[in-house]
Amino acid sequence: MFDYWLTMLILFPMLGAILAFMMGSRTNWARAIAVAFSAIPLVITLFLFTQFNMGGGMQFEEQYVWISTALGDKAFTIYWSLGVDGLSLPMVLLTTLVTFIAVVFSWDVSKRGSQYFALLLAMNAGVMGVFMSMDYFLFYIFWEFTLIPMFFLIAIWGGPRKAYSSIKFFIYTHVASLAMLLSIFALFFEASTGNFLMKDIAQVAPNIAKDLQLMIFAGLFIGFAVKMPVVPFHTWLPDAHVEAPTAGSVLLAAVMLKMGAYGLIRIALPNLPVAALEFQMFMFAIAAISIVYATFACLAQTDLKKMVAFSSVGHMGFVMLGIATLTPLGLTAASFQMFAHGLITAVLFMACGVIQHSAGTREIPLLGGLAQKMPNLSAFMMIGFMASLGLPSLVGFVSEFATFLATYQAFGMLVWVVLISVPLTAAYHLWAMQRSIFGPLTDKIDTSHLYDVHWYEAAALGTMCLLLLVFGVFPGLIWDYFSPYANELADLISSFASCMGVI
Amino acid sequence: MDILQYAWLIPLLPVLGFIIIGFFGGRMKEGGAPVAIIAAASACVLSIWVGIEILLRDLATPDEAFVMQTTWLQLTDDLTIEFGIYLDNLTAMMLIFVSILIFLIFVYSIGYMHEEGARKRRYYAEVCLFATGMFGLVVASNYLEMFIFWEIMGLCSYLLIGFWNHRPSAASAAKKAFLVTRVGDVMLMTGIIILFIEFGDLNYTHLFDRAIVDPSMGTLPWDNLQIAMLLIFGGAIGKSAQFPLHDWLPDAMEGPTTVSALIHAATMVKGGVYLVARSFPLYVQVPDVLLVIAIIGGVTAIFAASMALNNMNIKRVLAYSTISQLAYMMLALGAGGYAFYYLGYADGYSASTFHMFNHAFFKALLFLCAGSVIHAVGTEDMRKMGGLSRKMKVTSIAMLVAALSISGIPPFSGFWSKDEVLASVWNAAEANSMFYLLWALGAITAFMTAFYMFRLWFMTFAGEEGEACKHAHESPASMAGPLVVLAVFAFSSGFALFIGDGFLSRIFFGHAHDITSMELLGEIFTDWKTYLSVGLAVAGIVLAYYMYVKRSVNVDNVITSPGGAKVYKTLQQRYYFPQAFDGIGLKVIYPVAKVVDYFDKNGIDGIVNGVSGSITGFGRRLSKAQTGNVHNYAAVVIAGLSVILILAYLVGGL
Amino acid sequence: MIPIEYFLGFAAILFVIGAYGVMTAKNGIVVLMSVEIMLNAANMNFITFSSFFNDSRGQAFALISMAIAAAEVAVGLAILLNLYKSRGTTDIDEVNIMRW
């Protein structure tokens, strides 16, 4: 049996990135390489799904000593340690899938094409590393590595305020990562396992004293909350999205934001259950504020893409809400929402991208009646919007319903705080559609050059829309992967809850 | 072969039609209409077959439903969502009338939508999807499944109201319909969530068994049940356009008339009533909620009818009428449940579902006739119509049948059910005298209904030829055919009361009326209330005749008097509900959104930019220390060295 | 035998003279010469301690430092020569384009 699948998943995109970069001005070659080297990981991931033993914990593990050294009189080892379980495998699928879609969508990128594709692939490799690393040091390296391609994607191919946005994105998330790094070190030293392996540290960490847990949790929380992002740490996101090129936005929203939520579920909660219980109401409050705040902010936006960016903040608020319940249902719902949001937001950003290319603007007041000239785009956009507002039979509903269910289970009637957002979410989506694609054809911009989706845009959007439907009708396909991990985690936390109750 | 096992095919057939038309409709005749009709016809045959099979079962176990389920999603170890079918007598009745109407209206659409060109593909695809939603709603076996189809219908309603979405009014009406019903949907979803968590299951069988079988009733968390049932009724309010979420339905008339007939009269808006009827075993545990339902029903009935009195748009009059009739059904359900809780019988349940059955036919017929008229004259304004009965014989007679039926003139179908509705409300008054008031509201509504219905008929078909009627002609056979069929139904569907052992003995809650048809007839025609309501209806018709045909009753001086003008304007402005909704949106929510946006840009992002600004500012100031002058550097080096040495001497004892 | 304090005192005085020269002189060449004086003060200390502790490593250091001083002067003078060619002056107060 071949044992290096996960390493392959990182190496292939990385290799592709290098090759694509070397193509220089031969964009067609770079594109072919990008398509191939983003398709291979996708195929490998699908193959891994067939081999995966559901509920079997960590699988396809690889572990090699990478750095072995000493710190003072203590020896410590850093491993190249990879593995996937029910939580990370769907995330890996999301990453490979969305990267492939983003590459296809960027078919005719004209400016510095080879570098563009190279960065997309590098991004892919980095995010995969985050989702598969089983060693904190490796995790952190990949975590920070993802900033670099995204920074260049925004800074080179971005819009008019690209310098401001890219630097804001980089520094904001980087500073937050440092808080996370401090907490990781604290975990390492407190656990004194002599290595950074997640599984070893997780054995010891839950028993760390409560005060220290709270501090470590706070550091991790800052790192992850900024990445997700939740209000009030969200302001880098709309700026980054507005300036980023479409494929960059897609990767940023669909994949990169998930790293934050993944970190909370994978690192913060299982290692620091006592602190998680202490932070429960705080997390609920943050989540509720994010959801309601983002909904109102969406209503006020005039830039279609900025509206979609704010809707991401709201949706990640749902993830936070699910996490805050600390129940099996809530944690599974949060994981599923991560997956669902990845698919939905990719459609939304691609639709915005097509409008930008075709109409030359994304300002809603300047648009109108696009459905007459762009019927296919309008259909795709409507499917995306409907999924985003939580229409049953599309994927967004399942996670939304499950999250509300879990919220009622955990917090009772407090669920009303969040429920206000549901009609308002529908309101801003429908209002935006009414003003941009319905009504009489706009006369504020030159509409003679409006074109409907190109074939590659249609392929990318169509695939994603189909998946919205597939996972909406058969949510069990992904849900069942998440639930074993969520059950285990919730059990761990509740065991500590009962301990706290006794003391 | 047991046909019931294949009932799940009913919602599946239209979805196949949707997929085929969606992908290939553009290349087909009439944008895929044949596919839609085949799908509807096969679903119709299957529905009727299944429905009859269910209705003719041995009545020893009338409450027993045929259930078939499979796991859809295992949420957690103890929360499972199932998908499946739940067939009982109520389902059977719904299946029968829904499938017949869907089929007839699809056929009618061929003629009505003929001139729409490439858009026809979208139309047929969307109505097929709608049919899926409606059938799914009816056969669903648990609340979540029901909710999913409920929302699919909502989506189709949105899409079809906005069928001519290049018109700003249509796009706006579609949005309004979706949003207003969405408010109800949120309540419904919350109700479902509460039920799910408190009872651990959403399947009808499980919930109803616990509610009915458990005689102690002490094991259910009643407070939560009460809240949940109230919230579920909130969903019904939105979907069935009851006060105060009624305002989307008149606007929904922006869609094609076929859509109005199918979705906004005959089927989807019945969803709310069906939901309450379906949940009846749970509702009868919470009488306070039933009282709320009855009051909302009674108020909405007269409230909506009043707005129909002076409206000039033929479709909007029908829309108000729909709201008003749906309110009748709600009223009867509330009264029936209330009576069941305190008195032990629920005749309102049968009355309501019976009225729903009849109303579906005559209201669809009214809309299709209106569509036929609109098709002929090209306007919806009744002031431009008149004298059409000479040119459109079939339409005018069909519409007359429907109008007589809705007015409650015996022996037309509406009479039988409306009489049952009012009787059930009267009976409930034994438990709470509030129902006398509600009965009075219902009786006045009956008068108003007859008046505005005949006002509509007279303005359209009688009198002098209107300005828009010069080139009017009878509609093609594909449109007139369904009208005739529906007219037969609209006339005769009330006799369901007398077929075999009758409607009441088949679709009931608790125990059936244990009387023969003859006894029932006697009961109806020996009651003074029957004569009162028929008398009121006839009075309404006569008043309309004198006002709009003879013109011997002139109300102009009433309307132009200061008080009258105010009332007239209030009715025309729909009690200022549209303004209120716009006000909430534009004057409350949008400004809040603006404030949030401002706070985001200047508050939160201000802090972020402020932090980065102060750091770069500090750096800029510090950089001034770099003078470029070597002497300064040397001085700093030596000064620093000196300080270190002195410190080392003082502190470290060097 | 002369006590060690005399040597160290002499070196300190030399160092201070050099430092004073570095800080006050305007002419770059004078600055360079002052730096040389400071270096020689350091060398003085090396040699003193080498002699008093009978350890020849100090003398080796002094030799190394002289070689480095020579190299430094070569570079320094070259810079000054170029400065004079381009600016027409060796006054280092006028050369401050390397500021913020």
C-alpha cells in the first residue's frame, strides 16, 4: 500500500506552482499545468474518500522527523506529520475542489498569467498543509505560508486600492497569528512533551490549570477569530475582497476563512475544554453580534462584492454559533456550515466576477436588468443567492437549520437573537437581485458589450451550483464524516463540564 | 400491487419535468409545455388513484395513516430527520384537488402563455417545480420535509410573480412576497425547532401518537408546545396571507394569471390552512392558540373582504377574496379545535377542509375566467370592461357559476361548505361566547363577498361595452376547455357531502358526523342560520345589481362626503399596509443598516486604521533622529556607551 | 618598574583625545586621524596587559588591529577622496543626505 498520499497532496500543487512559474510568458502552458496539477490532488482526494474508514479517527498518517534539536537542556523534535480524519477530509476536498474551480474560472487571465496560476497552486498547497498537519510547528508554518500567495494575488492583480488592502490583510492576520503562536508555545511548554505533535499535546493539555487555559485560549481565539473573521475583527475582509481578483476572493472566502474555524475546532476546543466552557457565552455573544451586524452591514452596501464579503462574515458567525453550543449537533453543524459556505461563497464571488468583467462595475445602483442580457449568469447568481439565504434543498439550509436547532438546544429562547437575521438576510439578497439583475435594463452604463458567461465561467459556476443542490438534497454525504469527530469532542468537553460542576 | 407504495412518485414526476424542460425546453414545442402536461397528467392520475385508494380504505381505523419513511439525515445519535410519505384522508383530499387543478391549469397555460416566446421554457420549468413543492408538501411525513417543500413553493412563487421581471413592479412584488412569507417561515422554522428538541422527533406519526394516545397529557412539555404551535401558525399566517402578513398577496397579482390561479388561489396559499389542519392533533391540546387562530381568521375575513369592495383591478378583487376565504377556513379550524377541546367534537375541521376543497375549484375558475377576460381585453382595469357576456359566452357563464358558488347560493358548492363553516363557529360559541362575534363577522363577510363578487361580474360582463372590449373574443379551446371542466367542478364539488357516506364521514377529526345525507339535508334546511346567510348573500347580489346594472343605487354622494371619502381612500390604500411595510423597510431597517455601515467604516475600521496610523506616525517621528550627521551619531554612541558603563559600575559593582 | 596605572592612564588620555577629535573635527581627514588615535589607545591597552600578564595573545591582537586600521584608512580615504571629487569639500557636517 502506497503511504504517501497526503504528502503527495501537498507536493503536487507545490510542484505545479514552481513549474507554472517557470513558464514565464507562456500563459497557455502555465494554464495547462495549473489545470493538471490542481486536478491531480482533486482526484487523489476523491480516491481517499473511497478508502476512508468513516469514524475511524486519524487515517493515512505519515510521520517523519524533520528537525531534531535541543532547547537548553531539553531535546525537542519537530515532525513532518500529516493525517486526515472526518473533520479534515471534507475540508481537503473543499480546498482541492475550489482551487480547481478557481483555476478553470481564471482561464483567460491576461496579466502575468503564469505567476497568477503559480500563486493559486501555492495557495492550494499551503491550505492543504494547514488542514492535514498533525504537528503544531508544521501547522503554523503552513498557516503563515498561505498569507504569501494571497498577499501577492491581491497586491498584483487587485483593484485600485490594492496596496492598502493587501498590506492590511497581511499585517492584520499576521499579528493575530503571532498571538496564536504564543499560545501554541505555551501549550508546548505546559505539556512538556518534547515535541509539537497534536496528539501528544492533546493528551496532557486539557489538564492545564484553569487560569492558564483561559490565557492560552484567548491567544488562540484571537488568531482564529481574525482569520474567520468575526465582528469586531472583520474589517480586513471586505477590503481584501473588494480589491482581490475573483479567483483570489474565491480562495480567500471559500478556503482560507475556514482555517480559522478549523483551528478552533481542531486545536482550541479539544486542548482547552475548561476554557472553552468558560468562553461559551462569550463565543455565543460574538457569534450573535457577527450574524446580526453583518446582516445589517450587507443591507447598506452598494458594491455587490462587498455585500457578498459581509455575508461571509455573517455565515462564519453561524460557524461560531455552532461552535459556541459545544454540543455534538452544534459542532457538526458548524463543520457542515464551513463546507457549505465554501461552496456557496465560491458561486457568489464568481458571479460578482462575471458581472465585473462584463459590465465593468459592481456598483448595484449602476446595474439593473442584467437578466435580459445575461440570463445564464442570472440563473447561477440566483441559485447562489438562494443557497446563501438558506433556501431548503440547497446546501445552506441544512447547516442553518441544524445550527438553529443546536442553538435552541443549548441556549433556549436566546435563539431569537439570531433568528431576526433570517428575514433580513433574505431581504438584502433579494433586494440586491432586484436592483441588479431585474427591472429594466440599466442606462447608466454602456450595455452594448454585456456578454453572458463564457464557457469556462459557465463550467465553473455550473459545477458549483450543481454541488449546492447535491449536498443540499443529500447532506448526509458530508455530514456523516463530521459527526464522529464532533461527538468525541463534545463528549470530552462535557466530561470536563461535569468535573467543574462537582468542584 | 399496492399503489400506496408508489405515492412518492407523485412529487417526483413533476421534478423530472422540471429537469427536462430546464435543460431542453428551449428546443421543444411551446417551451416544453407537452412535457409539463404529461408530467402533470401522470401525477394527476397517480394522485387520484392514491387518493381514492386511501379514502376507500376500511374505516375501522380512520386515523391510521399509511407511512413510508427512510432516513434522510442522522443529525446526532438521537436526532434523525426522515423523508417519506404520510397518507391519510386529508392527504387524499388534498392530492385529488391539487392534482386536478395543476393539470387543468397547465392545459390552460398553453393558450394563455402562447405569446410569451422564449420565456415559456422558464414558465413551464418553474410551474413544474412548483407542482413538486405542492405535492411534496401534501405527502410529506414530517415537519421538516414539509418545510422543505413549503420553501420550494415559496421560491417558485417568487420566481413566477417575478415572471415579467423586467417590470419593476413585478420584481418588487416578487421580493415582497418572498420577504413577507419569509417572516412567517422563520416563525414556522422556530416552531419546528422547538418541537424537534422538546419531542425528539418530527414525524407526524410520532408527534400525533404522543398527542392523541397519551391520555394523561402530562408528559408533554405544554408551555413549549403552546409556543411552538403558535409559531407554526405564524408560518401559516405568512403562507395563507392572513392578517397582518396578508399584504403580499394582492401584489402577487403581478404574475401571470395562470400563476395567480394556481399558486395564489388554489394551491400554495392553502398550504397554511393545510398546515394547521395537518397539525390539528397537536393544536387541539392548546385551546388558547386555537382561539388566536379563530380571531385572526374572523378579523382577516372581514378585513380582506372590505378591501375588495371598491377595488378596480379584477385580479386584486379576487386576491382579496382569496384572503377572505382562507380566513374562513382558519376561523373554522380555530372554532373546531376549540370546540373539540371543551365540547368534544370538531365539526369545524371538516367544514374547513371541505371549504378548502370547494374553494380551490371555484377560485381557480374565477381566476382562469379573469385570465380569459384579460387575455381578450388586454387590461386588468374593470372600468374599461363591460358587456363582455355577449362576446365571451363560455367565460361569462363559467364565471357566473363560480361567483354564485363563492357567494354561497344553494346548490352551488360554496353554499355547502360556507354553511358548515358558519355553523361550526356558531357551535363553538357554546364554549366561548367570543365565537358569536366571530360568527357575526363571518356572516357580514358572506354579504360582502356576494356583493363584491357580483360587482365584479356585472362590471365585467354586463352593461354597456367597455372601451377595451372592442376586439374581445372568446378564448381558444385550450383555455375554454379547462373553464368548462372547472365550472362543472365548481358547481358540483359541494355534493361530495352526499356521495356515498359523504365528505364529513371521511375527512374529520375526532368522530365523524354519524348521520345520513338526508338527515344532514334536513339539519341544514331547518336551521334559521342557513336562511340568514343565504339571505345575506342574495342581498349582496341584489345590491350589486342595483348599483352596477340598474344604477338606481348611487353611492357617489356617500363616497364624496368627507367621512366616506376617507373610508374609500383607506380601503383603496389597503389600510395603509403597503406604506407601513415600506416604512419599516426604508425608514427603520435601512437607516439602521446605514448606521451600522457608518460605524463599521468609522468606528471599527477607524480603530484599526488608527492603530496602524499611530504606529506609522510614531515611526515617522522617530526617524527624525536619523540626522545623517556623523557627529551626532558619534555623540550618541559615546553617550550611550558612557551610560552603560556608569550603570554597570553602579549596579554591577564593576 | 613603572606601575600599570601609568600605561592605562596614558591609553585613556589618548582615547579621550581621539574621541574629542572625532566629535569636534569638521574635516573628514582629521576625523580619520582621530579614529586612528583611539585605535592606538586600544592597542596600548592590549600591549600593556600582554606585557603584565606575560601573554603574547595581546600583542597579536594589537598587530591585527593595526592591519585592520590600515585597511580602514585606505577605505576611509577613498571615500573622502570621492566625496571631495563630487562635493568639493571634506567637511562632514555638510554631508547629511543619509538622514530620514
